[in-house]
Amino acid sequence: MFLNCHSYYSLRYASLSPMQLAIEALKVDCETVVLTDINNTSGIPEFYFASRKIGIQAIAGVDIRDKNNFQLFILIAKNNDGLAEINKWLSQVNRSLRKQSDILDFANVYVIIPLENLKTDKLDENYYIGVRPSQVKSLLTSPYKKLISKMLVLHSVSLRKPEDYILSKHLQAIDKNILISQVQENTFSNKNEVFLHPKFIREIYSDYPQILANTLNLLKTCSLNFDRKNKNKLMFSNSQKADFELLTSFVFKGFAKRYSYKNKKAIQRINNELEIIKKMGFVSYFLIAHDIVLFAKSKDYFYVGRGSGANSIVAYCLEITDVDPIELNLYFERFLNPKRSSPPDFDIDFSWRDRDKVIAYIFKKYGEENTALLGAMSTFKSKSILRELGKVYGLPKNELDILTKKPELVKNKDNIHKTIFYLANELANFPNLRTIHAGGVLISEKPIYNYTALDFPPKAFPTTQWDMYVAEDLGFEKFDILSQRGLGHIKDCVKIISKNKNIDIDIKNVQKFKTDFKVNKFLSTGNTIGCFYIESPAMRGLISKLQCQDYLSLVAASSIIRPGVAKSGMMKEYITRYNNPACVEYLHPIMKEQLGETYGVMVYQEDVLKVCHHYAGMNLADADILRRAMSGKFRSLSEFDKIKNRFFKLCEKLNRPKEISTEIWRQIESFAGYSFSKAHSASYAVESYQSLYLKTYFPLEFICAVINNFGGFYSTWVYVSEAKRLGANIHLPCINNSDYFTNIKGNDIYLGFVHIQKLEYAVISEIIFERNLYGSFKSFEDFLNRCDISQEQLNILIRIGAFRLTNLSKPQLMWAWLMQKIKAEKEINKAQGKLFFIEEEKFDLPNLYTSVIEDAYDEIELLGFPVSLSFFDLLKTKYRGEVKFRNMLDYSKKRARMLGVFVNLKYLRTNSGEIMAFVTWLDSEGNFFDSVHFPNSLKKYPFKGEGVYLLLGIVDVDFGYPNLRVEKMARMPFISE
């Protein structure tokens, strides 16, 4: 009876989850429900699996409405082919290839037109008329009464209970960005949009039993079926046999590059992995991943394969990854095993400049009908929903800030605030917007329309309307084609070195980088600013405490830096054991054997597998199920308890001491929720070593490349400061030497025009075009004659010092421009034969100068930082602090005064809920130092924005790494202040 049901995937309208919808239907003894979300089909797979679990039949459809939420018609799929038709039609509408009112001649879809929209008495076979309960009485006088054989029950369901209409009303206010008082009645769910008992519906339509019969008969003709079988492209070539032969060939070709032909261990592992890959139907998946990286290499796109895929020697030989799983003792079962319930995926990172081109290649190669980006669902979180609801009630910005930052202060302030918090609780985690997964790409065997309609966001790549969890339920394995800035700066740096120094770097020769003494020395000192993943204050501090001097210690550091490890105390334990290995006590000899590399501390997800396998005798597939059952996203109590009991039974069978088994289990249990894949850490460490090598041997070229990729941990000025520290001469943008991006000539770095705020791209392009075509500008007058730019844009170039070649001051340049403009106007007047001609006056410009202080403030305004002077040079005081970073260790446990320019701040809550801060600074010598501000200090001396601060505190030294525990702090005044 229910042909028009909405879940909360009818975004900002309905309030039922797919599971709640199924449960509510069961409560009124409804056996069949049609999910017709508004203008999308994103909830259909989830509703199908929920309904099957509950024991009702799910039918697929869609409710088509205009931008004012006016219902146009409803489409109901007769079967899966009908769903594909609906999805394809919706996708065409979303792509603006078809109008919303342009209904196709569907073969497997019923079209239901609401009675109020009917404009003809001639209906095709699959067309029906929807009659609402409120319209039954009017049928007596309706001109369409003769079409009774085409009429169906049309009762909308959007709410769990009548009073939930208030949720829909507020969602619509949020959607339209209007006040709650401005929401129009017909735009949100009304109180009647709830499930009615079939008996009540029969009473409403009792005078028209044929309408009831029509509805039931139509439902009987509909079906929907999804399975969880593999939905991915099944064959890369023309047969599965040929695919396996091709994969084997590629793998052993790569083996010859990666290993000695005598390496029997590697050969045996390759054969074992190939057998599992073939058995589980992942041959084409590996071939497609290989094809993607082959394309990338052909275009010189840098990439890094990471994630659990790096546990595979097959992936290593195919050069999808650069992590040797034998070297790191990585288990393939972490990536793929017969008992794994959820599909694995390859994570492949590309430069942010190249990623979209790779995705475009995938779409072209495998076809738009079979390829899609993976969607994601943005949900209402506590802060966001509070802010949105506050706006609906017209709260001013300062009250909205309190509402989200200090909700406890206003929760019971008045009725409005009480309502806001009630509604926020009801709407928490509701879907808010359909968006895009960070990098997921699906390649299906059948057209993607069989499973989803497609959205077309600004990048114009087709995107599924459901997320990765639905994709997993349906049997898809995604490829994560991701982007990052680190690969961008590595690629750019290699190009700069090749161009400027005629040296070609083999950036894939990671083995050379790992064993380079100078590189490892740089690593141990934490000299890693600009280096991928290892430049943050926390990471530099950890590296220094561990004095990492090799690849394996960096792999471990890349894992234990994660927040959960520090919170659990395991980071501190690892640092202590690393620095005092002789004092380490192992729970059991097997723990020493398996975790000796990490001093008995479980650092990686793979450590869970190792301990369960070698200590408890659990097979690797079951051990991986345990790891997944204990990880946050896949947490399952039933799986967890089953594996836990199995762990202890196996330990008992092997006569392991119960108290030791209990302690090992406690460590596994506390660790697994925040653990990090070793393969993932190893992949990151490979890229870190590439960055490290480039910074060690080509520091200025490296920092220039980092500046040009805009994506490091710090602001641009920090990298400019680092370049200065490394010996670079930093030059302001210059009309003759600067390009769009920053460039380097010897030790001279010329900042790019791109860094100048409000300088238009067209102006930059014109400057570079003129210079490339006709050579350098010889004078200011030459520039004005060749480049036609506005006074505003010229003023920006003058203020930033781009005309330094003229040796004229900024005021002189403006006067020169004005004189030239007047002269040009007079020439025009002459040419036009004016009756009265004023003789040109001749005069000399006075000496007009600006101070270096004024110049520095112009630079701050236009670049965001000074270049001609440092922040310290702008201080009123000449005082630079008693202690610099270089001598902090001499002040261990002593009070010290330090002066630092603010770099980075991170707030944290203590266990008691108070706020503390960790801060990074630069001293006057260009060196970084860190400080910690405990709650009492932070309350008395809060931060007052960016600038230079005088800090007083105690120097604490932890494993050779100093930190200032701040007692007092004051922001120092600049000269202008």
C-alpha cells in the first residue's frame, strides 16, 4: 500500500533511517514498502539489506520533485532492470542532459502521476494515477473518474510519528537558509506522513476497492534483489585465464628488478600470493592497479602505493608499491585472505597536480558507464547542527559562537535554546549532504547504473550517490586514487635540479637513500622541515627523542606518532625502551622473538597478527579477523567475543601461562583500536626518505619546490625562513626575475607573483608573456609602454618592490607613472587638434623615499610576511632573549627567557577538561623551539594572535629534546604599535 516512502536520504526533509523505515512498516503489518527518496536513489541498497533482515520486501523507486519541493511524479522499478533505467535517467537529469519533466519511455518502470498533476485522460500502459487519502471524496466529481483502473493509493511516509514534522520543518529552514518563521507549510512533511495501518487505508478507500486492488496488483509485479558478490570488473583482458597468465608474467618481470633470481623465499611467497589472488578473484584488480601505475610512469607522474596493499610482494614486484614485505616481515593476510569479510583496496597517492589526469585516464580506459568516483555522506555533527539551528532562530554570531564552543553555558538559557538542543540531539548524524570520497574509484563489470544514480559535482566526474560502506555491502572493491602535496614537491625538486644543475636524480632509488650516512644524520637531528609526514612539531620532537638513524626506526616513529598511541601511554613506553634496550623485560620469549624490533611494544596492526599467530597459534586469517573486529570502524561484539574465546582456548591448548596470556590479551585489546598498518607507515617512510635525500643534498631547490606546492605543515613564510637559514638570498617578486611560481638561480630565490595578494592572474600572465617575447624590461617607462595594466594593479607591483631594477623609490615610481599618464593625455590632445594648448611645464622630482619599516609593512600586507626585514627587526626592543634554541640544553631544569615568533599552536583538553597548548616558535637565529602551556599558565597569559612573544619558563629535557614549560608570556609590540 505504501508507494511513496522517504528515508532521511531525502535530504533535509524526512526523518527515518532505512532501518527505522523497515521497522515502522513491520509495526503496521506492512509486507512490502517502496522507498522513493526525493530525487535520488542513495538509500536503496541500505534499505534493501535492512528490509531483508527485518523480513519485509523492499521495492525501489524515486520521488521526483522540483526545487520548491512540489511533487511532479513517482517512478517505481518493476525489477533491477527498472532500477537501472531510473538511475540512468536520474543521472542524465543531474548532468543536465535531460529536463526533470522529460519522462522516458521506460520498459521496466511504473510512472505514478499525482491526481492534482494529471493533464490528460490518455495514459500509456506503465502510467498510473496516485490518489491521496485527502482526494478520495473528490473522485465523485473528478473528470478522471473513468480512469479508475489506473488509480493507486498514494500515501506519503516521511516521519516515524506525527510530531516529527517539526524536524522536517527545521531541516527545510536549514536547507533554504531562512528563519523558522519563514518556512512555507507545503515545503516540509506534514503530520500525516506516517505509516497507517492497512485496515485504516482500506476504510479510507472503501468506496473504491479497485484502487486498493490496483495498488496490491502493482506491488506484486515488483521485485528487487541485491547480492554481495564481486561487482568489480572481472576481466582485464579477454579471459580470466589470460588475465592470470598476464599477471604472472608482469610479476616475475618485476621480480627480476626487485630481487636476485636466487631468492627462493621471494619466489615462494609470490607463488603463494598469486594462488590466493586467483582463488579470491582479484586478478583483474591487481592488473588494473598495475595499468594505472604504468600510465602514471609513462607520463612521469610521481606516485606512492601505500596502505595494506604494501603487504603484498606481488604489488611490490608490479611496482604498485615500493615497500619490500620480506624486508619488513609483512603478512599478505593483512591485505587479502579467504576469511576477510570486507574487500581490500589499493591506496595510490599522486601529486595534487596529476591526480585528476590519472582519474580522467581511468574513466577513458574503462568507460563512463562502468566507472564512477565513490560518493560520501556528510552528516550533521554536534557543532554544525547547533550552529545551523541557531541560525534558523536568528541568533547573532557571538551567540552562535557560544552555542558551539561553550554549549554548557547556554543549554538551559531559555525555551529557544532548549528547543535547539532537543532538535540537535534528534538530528545528530542525519545525512546532510552528498559529497565525494577522498579518492575512491569504482570500476564495475556491469554498468554502474545497475546500482546507483550518479551525481556530477564541479569536477564533473560521475560520482555514486552512496558511500564506501554501501559499496562494500554490494561487493565493490575501490581503488583509492589520492592526491598530496608531498609528491608534488618531490617531483618539482627533481625537475629544478635537472634544469639548474644538470643532475638527474633517480628518486626511486630508495635503497640508496636509506643507507646514506648524511641523510640519516640529518634525520636524527630532526632537520626535517618540508619533508613529507615528518616535519610537524610532534614528529620532529619524536625523531629527536629516538634519534632515528635508519629506515626501520622511522617506520616505527611514523606509526607511534598517531594520537591514540600517545594517549594510551605506549608512545612514552616505546621511547623509554628504545633508549634503554638493556632494561626491556619481555612477557614471554615469543614476544621477544616477534616484537624484538619494537622492544616488546605492539606498534603496528601487523603486530596483532604476529602475536596471535605465534603466541596463540591462531592462523593468520583468523588473526586478521580479530584485528578488524577490534578496530573502531569495524567493531563487532559478536565477532570480538568469538575470537577472544578462541584466543584463550588456543593459548590453553599450547599450555601458555594464563596470567601471561591475560596480559598479552589486555595489550592487544588496548592497542588494536588505534593501531596503524606497518605497510602504511613503511610507505610513508619511503616518501619521507625521498624528501630527506633531496633536502640533504639540494636544500635550496628542495625548499623552493615545497614553497611552490603550498601544502606543507607550515605557512609559506616558515619555509622562506628555512631557506634563509639554509643560506638562500630571498628576493621579493621582480618584473624581470620572477615567474608565476617561485624560482631559484644559484643561491638566489625569487618569490613568485602567485604569492602577491590581489595581483590578478591576467597581469602576471601579461608580464611573463612580454618578457618571454621581447626580453627583460629595461626601465619603468619600458614596462609601462609594454604592459597595459590598471593603476590599482600597478600600485600593488610598486608597493611590493617589483621595480627595484629602476633604483627609484616607491613614491618616485608613482610620480613617474603619473607624469607619463599626463604626457600621454597631452599627446592625445595634440593629435585631436585642441584649440587651446598648454605649454608643458618642466620640473625635477624631489627626493621621495620610503623607510625599510614601511617596506616591511607593505610586504606583510601583500605577502603575509616581511622579506626585507625579519619579524624581530620590527620590534620596538632590541632584546632577543637570553636563551636561543641552540643553548636550551644548557638550561635544563632552569628558568629561561626566550623570544620567539609564533609558528604553530595546538590546543588539547586535559583529563579534567581544561585547555592546554603546545606551541612552536622560531627564534631570532631561525631555529625552531617548542613550548608547553599548562591550563593555569594559559588562563593567566592567553594568546593574543600572531606575532613575537617573550616567554618565561622552565626548560624541560626529555630524551635530549628540550621544551619550554611556560610560566609567563607577553606579546611584544612592533614599531608601528
